Amino acid sequence: PVSSVGETLHVSGTDRYFVPLRLACESKLPRIMEVALHCIQKLILYGYVRGKEVSVGKVKKSMMDVVMETVCTCKDQEDEAVQLQIVKAVLTAVTSTVAAVHDTTLLLAVKTCFYIYLVSKSSTIQSTANATLTQMLNVVFQRLELSNAPPVIQRDAFLVFRSLCKLSMKPLPEPLPSDDSIELRSKLLSLQLLNSIIQSSGATFRSGEKFIWAIRQYLCLSLLKNGVSPIAAILQLSLDIFVTLIRFFKAHLKSEIGVFFSNILLRILESSNSSGQQKLLTVQSLRVLVREPQLIVDLFLNYDCDLEGKGIFTATCDDLSRLTLSSVSLTESSEQEATLKTLALETLVNISDSMVQWEREGRELTRELSNRVSEAADAQPPHSPRDGNHSSAASEVGVNGAEPAATAAPTSSAIVPAAREEGDDVDFEAMFHRKHEVHEGVVKFNMKPKRGIKYLKDVCGLEDNPKAIAKFLLETEGLDKRAVGDYLGEGEDFSKQVLYAYVDMIDFGGLTFDAALRKFLSHFWLPGEAQKIDRMMEKFAERYCSQNNDSGIFANADAAYVLAYSLIMLNTDAHSAQIKKKMTQEEFVKMNRGINDSKDLPTPFLEQSYQAITTNEIKIKDDGMSRESTTMSRPSKSKLFHMESAIMVKESQEAFKLKARKKSVYHSSRNVEHVRPMFEASWCALLAACSSVMEDTRDDLSEPVIALTLRGFANGVHIAAEFGMCTERDAFVTMLAKYTYLESAKTMGRRNIEAFKTLVTIALSDGNVLGSSWAQVLKCLSEFHRLHMIGTGAKTDGHLFFPGASAAACAICAPGANNGDAAPST
């Protein structure tokens, strides 16, 4: 039998029944096609379509592949009944246990349902196609988790996952499409399916090298591009996927998670150009994450205690506190802004909740271990010899319930790492403090480079040799590029040696001359003095020629040095608004004649260099868009954020490539002592946010917000007191006592009464560890008791010493009356 497309199908046996059905599907008549597709679905369902080979023209194909191709070619039919039968037949085929659908045929089935979902105008068909896609993918990835899954099953899952990632990365047209556009619905559906796959994934998918590679290569790139989307639905799905990745794949994606966190999430919170909706969705995702104590502890250990990484935990707390404190309008409406500030406060308090939970669980675990060791010791017969090579239960688990920490990854930092604990376990607290010291050194360097280097040598262990300092200047984040340029341009012998070592660490191999110059100048600002620039260009020329001596362009390094100077002058001439008469290409070529050991450089090479500089200005890479740009006149914040997001994505992709070359180790621990440095990093942010709420002059603060704020105070006091952090403990107790208004002339309101109740509750629950903070508690209790006696008419100390005096006079003589204190209204 010959079909309408000219392919002869050679079949035998029961497969002959499929031939008229195939012809009916090619008839393009909806009623006939509907019946034919229904019959094909039944043939598949009852096992009449099997995987044996048949001939289609000169090509050998599986019978199931032929059937699926026939069904999927009907997808362009707009009749709803036909579309429904296609979806049913495809689902039956993919879930069939008699003849499996693999490779390109499986992709064809997925794409067909995807297409029907997009083009159908019926909400019923759309819902059915969406549900069918979800069910098909569940089947594909459930088969992956079966023991000894064959390679073809793994290939199926990989192909489907990669295809969905690529679909999710397709850019949307400008201006942004409407909600019912095919482009937007396609992106949303692909992200929904990816989220479903990640959430329901099993051990094989989460640990398989092929799938981890696919997540790094495709899904992470998709998240970068969609994570800055101004469309709320896309951003929400991207954040949901990211949260799931952190939960299930954090051990494999340490670098990628760090880049996405610092370059996307935190930048959205910090940017003045991001919309209120973007900030709100980002904070909501953070709120989900911080409710898991183990997760936030791991984030702190892996990023805040890593000398080469950004302090994600600290930055998150600071940004949440900043949102709560901000007096500048952050959103498009006052209602949305109030919601954002409340949500930011709630997330910050949830972080303190998780730390308290972690501390209490750790203490409980420690008690259980101690009891177990005591029971084992009691059960041990007296005078029984013990094998010294066998460790006790306590030593196996670790002090304070800590699991053995992972071995630290080798670091390339020029800073000497902090000392390690016995047994080569990482001393995270020491590493955190060392990172804080390095940060202080960076701040000092940015203000006074020489003073900063001295501090880094004395305090942080920076080696006193040119290579170590050059490595520090080249690799450390946060250094001001102007300060780096000033230090490298110094005329002292030691600074020259640092400059030479610095340039020798940059790879210019295989780059064009203008590209190498761009790379060189991307690391620092050129100083203003000609002598300093001269030294830098001379060393650059020497380094470039040594790595590209086979190019045959430059006779010696002097020629490269002269051309580098010429290109810098050309860059200023071409892109400075103050220079009206620009240098022409002929003038540039003429200016550089005879510089190549008394010979001319190739004219095409000079012309190419001229075009490269004049069409693309050499700029120092900034850390994102300039914050000052927010004060410039602009059409809208959305356009500015669109520009900013492009920079964010580009920087993130470069960071992915850079970090992919470094091997990173993910640390996880159960040690309760990690809460101490975590609280050191976050207590200022928590206290500032909670204090701002208590000092709010509005009377319409809701009771849940007040309760949330006071819970933050209680958590802060508890953690600080448990770990003997006296300064932090006293700060929280003092501020809480202040907000009771018991020692103030201000009228007490609902929030002040609740503050006093919280203070009493803290005294009852944490009284054994309050230490000197009891003074504030007792002062408030004494004042409350005095005011209560006045309010009830009871005799005060004044009545005892002046029995004939009036009540008012006694009140005046009472302690604290000179401050103008008044009893709370009842």
C-alpha cells in the first residue's frame, strides 16, 4: 500500500489492519481521521502494535515508530475531536508496556502534545494536553529509576530534559508578548514541566553524571536568562526550580548556586531598577529556603566561610534588613510596599527561628550522645581492657553533635587559610573570621592601597612577595580598580615587581592585539600619570609578544608597546565627547609608520585595529550598572533593569565558565557551634529590622507584625545568651527594655505591653544565661511594680517615709518620678 506521501509500507499479519487507518489519517477529513485515530489508539492499548521491524520504502523502522509518525502528522488538524484523539493515542503509546517509544519518536510524541497545547483554542484540549505531557514525562523518568535501567531509557530522559531546557531558553519578542501568545505559553509550559521533573526526580537522576552535566549546561543557563524576567509567572517558575535545585542538587551545583544567588537573587533585591513584584517574588522564595535549618547552615559554611566566594548568608540578611528599613519607595504601590517589608521582616525572623531550632536540636543531640556514652561506660565491666584504636560513640559523631566535615577544597587564594581543627576537619569559625579580616583589608586597600597591603600582611597572612600580592590583586573580589591601578603604577622597586608578576599571570595567548589590550585593561583603571602608564604598557607589550611570537606581526616588544600607546590615544580620541575632530583611519595608519623596527606594520592589521577600537570602546568592566544611573533621566525603570539584567546574565555566564575550571567541595555539618559565627554575621541586621518596626510611629501596626518583631528579639536574646555573646545579648535586651516605655514619659501602647511580656518570658526561659542583662530586666520589673502600686492605690515607699503626705507628693518622691514617668493607661 502506498500512502499519500509516496512511501510504501510493507506489513504482514495483524499489522495489515493499520494500513487503511494510515490512509484514513492522511485523508484530511476530520470525521474520518477521528475514527481512524480512535482505532489506532485501541490497537496500541490492546497490544496489537508491537516493536517488530517493518519496511517503509527502503528504510527499516519499528512498527511503533511508523504508527507514532502517522498519529503525529495529524497535529495540524484544527478539529478538537481529532486533537483529543491524537493526545489519547500518544499517551497510550508512550505508557505502553508492550512496545516502547524511544529516542526521536519519543521526542516527536512530546513535541506533538506540546504543539497541540499551544495552538488549540479549547481550554479543555489545553488542559488535557498539559496533563498528558506531565503523565508522559512522569513515566519516562520513573522508568529511569528502575534498577538496571538500560542505556536507551537514560538517553530518553536526557533528550527530553535537554529539549525542554532549550525550549525554555527561547527569547521572547520585543515588546513583551500578551499573556495568550504562543511564545509566552511555550516558555511557561516548558518551565512548568522542568519544575515537575526536578521535584519528582529520583536518585538516578539526582546523582547521574550525564544529568548533572545537563543541569549545569542547560538548566542553569535557562535559569539565568529567565531569573531576570519582568514577567511574574516566568520569574516565579524560575525561582521555584532554583529552590528545588538547592534542596536536591546542592552538593553537585555549589558554584552555580553561588553565582545565581549573588548575581541574580541578591542583585534583584539590591537594584533600584527592579520592580516591586520581582523583589516580592524573590523574598518569597528566600522565605521558603530559610525555613530549613540545615540548608541555611550549609549556605553559611560553603559561601560565607569560603575565602573565594561571596558571603551569601550575610548578604541575604543585610538585604532583607535593608528592605525592612528602607524609607525610599521600593514598589509601585503603598500596599505592595507594606507587604514587601513585612515579608522581608518575616524572612529575617525565620532565619533566626532556624538558628534557634538548629541550636536546640544540637543541644538535644549532645545530651542523647552523653547519655549513651554514660550508659555504655556503666555497662562496661570493671578492669576490662580497652582497645585504644576503637573510638567512642562521642568521638565518632563529633563534639556537640557534629558530623565529620568534608575535606576543604584546595584554595588558590594568596591569603593564608585559617588554621584547621585536629583531624584536618575545617575550622569554619576561623575561616569566617579570616574572611571578615580579608574584607576589612579590602576596604582599607580601596581607601589607601599601601596601608591595606600592610594590614593584609600583618593580620591576614598575605605573603610578603610580589607573586603573592599580584595574585591577591588579580583574584580578590571587591577591590577598587582605581586603587589597583594606582598601586601597580607606583615607581618603587617592589611595586614594579608586583606589576611584572601581575601581568605575567594574565594569559594573552591566541588573542588579537586589541582583544589582549581590552583584557589587560579590564582588571584595573589606568592611572593618570604618563610614567605609570608607560611602565604598564611596556610590560604588557613584552608579555603579549612572548606569548604570540609566532604571529610574525611585531619585530620586537618595542613595536607592540608603541602600538598599545597609540590604541589608548585612539580610544580617547574616538569616544571622548570633548574632542570634535576625530582621527581618521588614514591618519592612524600614517601615525604608526616605521614603528616596527624602522619598518611598517601591515596596513590591514592597523586598519583592523582602528576599526576594532572606534566601533567598540575599551571600557573598564564595572560591577553591574552604575548605581548613579538611577538618578539620571530615563524613560522607565523597566528599561533600565532590562539593560542591567543583560549585564547580570553576561557576568553570571562568565562566572560559570571561570568556576567550572575549579574543583569545589560541598560541606555539610551538624555542629551546633556553627550558630555562633552565623549570629555574628546576622545579629546587626536582625536588631536593626526589629527596632525599626518598634520605632514606627504608626498606630495601625497589625498584631501579627508586632508578634513577629518580638519573636525576633526573643530569638536574638536566646542565641546570644546560649553562646555567651555578651555584647549581642545586652544589645537585644537593652533595646527590648527600651521599647517597654516603662522608663519613658511616652504613653504605653499595645506593642509596648507586648514588649514587656516578651521580656518577662525571656527572663523565665533564659534566665540562667542572661548574666548582666538581668539588670535591665529587674529595672523594668521594678518600675512596672511601682506603677502598678500607684495605679491600685497601694502604699508605696513614699507613704512609709512620709505618712502624712498626699498621694501626688508620694508619687513625685518615688524613684523615677524625676524622669516624668507616668503609669500606663488601663
